[in-house]
Amino acid sequence: MSIAEVEHVAWLARLALTEEEKRVMAEQLGRILDYMEKLRELDTEEVPPTFHTLEGMRVPLRGDDPRPGLEREEALAAAPDRADDLFRVPRTGEAEGEGA
């Protein structure tokens, strides 16, 4: 993976990376992609699909009990920008600081 590709992914994820972090990420992501290519070479024609890695095992789940949530003002207190009782966020695809 190239540094330019790492920079693009970091930009999409809104991550600020140092030059050293970009170099390390390019190396690590490159190794991951190389490993995925090796996995693609495997013949899985006779392997039945599984919908879950824990298929056949009983997984305990917590009860779905209703609990009180945050009050509106408490939730909005952490908002970097708000309009009345709503969170204000940039439009999709716009750079920060542009648009409404």
C-alpha cells in the first residue's frame, strides 16, 4: 500500500497521521492485503458457508430491558455545534467549515 493511499484513507476517516505513522500504516496495511491475496488463492469450493463463527455454540445475550436515556440538554451539552434542540453537522461531502 502506498503512502498516498494511506493518506487518502486517513483523510476519509478524518485522521491526522505523522509521516512515521503513515509509513507504518502503509507497511502494516500492505501486509494485511498481501495476506488477503493468499487467502483468495485457497480453494473453498467444498467448504460450506457459515453465517456465524460461533455457529452451534450457545451465546448468552443480555436482556433487552428498557433503561432511561440522556435528557435532551445533557446530550446536547457535548455537541460541538447545535441549532436549537438539534445537533448541527456538516453536509455529506462538504469540507469542514463550508455550508450550513
